Amino acid sequence: MANPDGFPAIPGATLPEPAACLRVVVMGVAGCGKSAVGRLIAQQLGLPLIEGDDFHPPGNVEKMQRGVPLTDDDRAGWLQTLAAELARHGGGAVLTCSALKRAYRDRLRQAASPLHFVYLGITEAESLRRVAQRAGHFYPASLVASQFAALQDPSGEPGVLTLDGSAPLTDLGQRAAHWLAATPHSFQ
């Protein structure tokens, strides 16, 4: 059976009523598949999708287009906006965001607790290959190394599912949706 959007339904991946306020961040470096997997999760679980890249201020986009990595200061306002978006979606949402550093994830957690993270890990070579193939995106392949330099692996943090981002997108979406549907929605 398919959802109205055409994606196959995932048996057992429907959220129980008390979990209606589920909020999840699909995270990782550029090219890991955040947008595609986030869209699949949102569609499978009936949640709105918040595309993090859409909230970058023009100055950040211009800086990245010039091949200049963003600093913590550059990201601060963007993260604040994303945190506000998560808080605004009290009924639940899926956010795509690189969330490279623990401090960034903690900022988002402050706005929406509990907050689940699906981390799509890929190699730097795979990220470079994928980013170089993207047409019409503001993020150049020359910045991939800076994302790996900033990345603090979230594996082991509470409420984090780590997946191999080189797996097929449908498999990633299904595994994440199943995990989210089966995971307690509070963390100790």
C-alpha cells in the first residue's frame, strides 16, 4: 500500500497518538542525503518537513557560494531560527540540518525536548562525489573538508540513530521511521 505521496507505506511505522509531538533532526555533512531521507521520514510518519537550508540568511548563502566555510558565529542565528521552528511545530516535525557539533545539537535540544537525531554518516570521498554532482545547490564541493573538520560524531549521544548514509535512500528512510516509531520519546 502507498501513501498519498506515492511512497510505499512502512508497516508498523505509524506513530502512536501520544507520540504526536515527535521531533527529529536528520543530520550529517553535505551530500549525506539529509533532504531526501528527511522527506521520506516526514512522509512515512505524517510529519511536516523543515528544510534547514531554506533558513540560511542571505549572508551565509553568499559566503558559502564563495567557498568560505561558516563559523560558529555565522551559524548561531541560523540555529536560533531552526530552534524556533522546531519549537513552533509542537505537533512534531522533521528538520534537516547538518548539526555538526554537539553544541549545535544541544541548542536544538533546548528548543524541543526530547529531540531525536538520525545521523547519516558517509566518507569524505563520498561526500565530495555527491556534492560535486549536485546541480543548482549553493554549497560547493570545496567546503566538504571543512564540514568533516567541524563534525563531532553524535553516535552514543542519547536519542541518536547512526546510519550508513551510503545505503539506498528508501532503506535509510524505512530504518529511521521504524526506529522512531519504536523508540521511547523521552531520554534519561
